[in-house]
Amino acid sequence: MLDPQRSDLTIGVLGAGTMGRGIAQVSAVAGMSVKFFDTNTEQLNKAAEFIGGMLNRAAEKGRMSAEDAKAATDRIEIVNGLDGFKDCHVVVEAIIEDLDIKKKVFAELDNIVAKDGILATNTSSLSVTSIAAGTENPERVAGLHFFNPPPLMKLVEVIGGLRTDQSVVDALMVIGTRMGKHTVACQDTPGFLVNHAGRAYGPESLRIIGEGICEHVDVDRVMKEAAGFRMGPFELLDLVGIDIAHSVMEEIYHQYYEEPMYKPSVIGQQRKDGGVHGRKTGAGFYAYEDGKPVVPEEAAAPKAGKTKVWISKANKAGHKTLSKILKDAGADIDSDKTPGKDSVCVVAPIGMDASTAAVAEKLDPKRTVAVDMLFNGEGRRTIMTTPVTDAKHRDAVHGLLAGDENPVTVIHDSPGFITQRIIALIVNVSCNIAQQRVATPNDIDTAVKLGLNYPKGPLEFGDELGADTILAILRELYDFYGDPRYRPSPWLIRRAILGVSLLTSEG
């Protein structure tokens, strides 16, 4: 059995693309000997040169000593073929995402690398079990999934296939840690952990704009300035490239046998076909000038006049906070049980759209404006109208909510606004991951924060906002659309009704 702590550990890296050269670099920096190969000799030499340049630059900036940089560079040896990996303790494959090609390569490696060696794939979405099935020793094949770029991203997923020996998973967990990474173990399911968990942020945002609820820039602004995400979903899709992002959506959707929760958007396919892939093509959801997105300017908020406002008490917490915000903004608060004939009716629904909320409370839909209070009105605020809301009432509420210089986004009617439906889907997908035992609840949260740069782990998000609130949003979405993509996870339902944390594991 391989000792993952051995001082002379030798890593073979197959593939000299972005991921391969990154894996070679982090292995060498961690003190491991590296044997590096790619069938494209020119790319291989350029990758080795690139790694040397990156290490020299790190030394120049004081992130490592010049001696350490040179030592790491010297630990990388270019080999001329797969036979060069015969003495490696671990071989990490980072080639094209094609199952047939990977199976062929692993079958060859299985006959070259010593029997106590580990064969690992850096695949992001293909089945480790399927890759291993082409070998005579599937028990030594596992996934070792780094994130792009490997030198900067702190997370590594270790994936055991159906027949992978536990000692192989344990050894790779140690090796990943030696490389300075946070390692998480997960099951061999479509998308593994992080790519699976990411099936809500972009896909649900695409659905929102596909329904004409708002523009992509509105979604980005709201998710950054209200929900606290570092990048909006469309900024992220442009960065990754819709060609890659849509392909991953399709792969996971089909691997889960057309599970509605993972259904891709026609918008992604259109943009992929049209060559509008994002930053790398100079045009995506945003136009780009000198590599920077051109973001449309936001129109100034209407001036707030003296407006009489009646505020629904259906959302008690939302009513209290919203009353203070609007009162401080100078609104004339209508405190009657039912709204006066001249009052704007303001509602703060959880999961409902403005039209449904107006009908449920017997309000005049022409005077009804909904405000998203999921994040207590902090940061950017979102208001939505019914299809018949009078523009003067919409503008009156807009002006009042922007009175304390908080930006306001106005959208068309949508169950769950923007934040509620996206966050609810993020939480629900991760609850399904926990339910399937793909990974532990704590590992799910840690991996998503490190791998996707979310401001909070999805289960942590659910706990902070309330599992019962997330469940209510999903049930409203499901009732409105009749779409099974919104059906709540059993993990969520049970913890919501018991009133316990979504991080609660089962013994």
C-alpha cells in the first residue's frame, strides 16, 4: 500500500493544458518529484517554461525564496511517453473530457504503472467508475479533481469510484493536503460535489431572464449587492464561457436521466451555437472593451413625493422593517386594517409573485407593488409589479426605497423575486447532495465556498434565512409553475419541520 507521506513521492502528470501545468506546479512546490508528459511536445515545453516563469515571479514578489523556486522547477522532468510514468507513485490525468479517450489511456497506464501505484483522473464531470472500468485494476483508480487555476484554488475533490479501494481515497486525501489544498471526499455522482452544487446559480438565473422578468445586468446587481455574491451569475458565465458552462449543464442533466432540477436553458445553447461565449470571444452577456465588461448605466431613481402607503402584515418581519424604511423616507403610512382608496399597497411576499399576493390579500393589483425583504432591505432593494400596476405607484415606491441612497432594481412579476428563487434553489440542490450522501454537510458548505466562491455555504445560507423560509419559497414556486425542478428535498423538509440545522447529519 502506498505511503502518501513518503519523502520521495513521485507524481506523474498527463496533459500540459491549463489544468495539467497547474497540477504539475503545485506538486513540485509541495516537494514532490514530477514527471510531465503531453503528446503535443510544443505545448509540453511551453507549459514547463510557463511554470518556471510563474515560480520565478513568485520569488520576485517574495511569496517564496529564489532557492525554493529553482528547486521546484528542477523537480519537474519532461518524459517522452506514458512509459515515463512507470516509476510514479501517483499519475494524475488532465486531458480532454472524452470518456472513450480517458478509458483507453487508463487501460494503458494500468499496464505501465506499478501495481501499488494510484491512477487518478482530474475529470470535472465524467464518471470515475466508467473510466476505471476499462482497467484490470479499477480498485486503484480514483478522481482527484482540482479547480482552475490549481495554484490559486484551495480545494481538491477526492472521488472514489464504485470499486475504488478506500486506501486509495485515504492516500489521495493526504497527498492533496500535502499540496496545500483543502481536500474533501465525495461519491462518484454526476458533477461530484462542487459542479453538482453549482446547478442552481447560473441555470436559475438563465430561467429568470428567459421569462423576461428582468435583464441579465439586473440579476447580477441584485445577487452581488443584496445577496453578497462576489460575481453575478452572468459575469461568471462570461468568465467560464457559456460554451463550457452549457456543456457541463447538459452533461449533468443527461447523467441524471433528465432530472428537471438540472435542466439547461435554451439561451445557453443559442449563445454557444452563435459563438457569443464571453470574455474569450470579446462578447457574451456583456460586451467587452480591453478585456473589461461594458456595464450599462443605471437610470436615476424617480424623485420621492408625498405618498400614502399601506404595508401588508402578511410577512410580519418584513412589515416591521419595511415600515421603518418607508417612514424614514417620508412616506405617509396608512395604518388602517385595509388600504385606503388612494394608498399604494406594498406587499413583501415570500415565494409569491405580486399578482398572487394581491389576490390573496384582496388588494387592488393596479396599486400593488411588491418588495423583496429576504435580506431585510439591506443593500440593493428589489421591487416588482403586477402586470397592471400603475407606473405612478411603482415609481412612488421606487423613489421612497431609494431615498436613503440604497439602489433599487425594478423587475416584472416573478414568484420569489430574484434572490429568493436563486438562493432557494442553491440550498435545495445542496440538500439533495446531502440526502444522497455525496459528501458530509460540512464538506458541502466548505467545498462550495472554496470552489464556487459563494459568500456562505448553501446549508449555512439556508440556516441563516431559515429552513422554513426556504421551504415556503420552494413550495410557492412549485405551486405556481407546476415544475418538478422546484420540489423540495427530503433533507430540507425534515429539518424544516423539526426546526433543526440543515447541517444536521444522521447517525
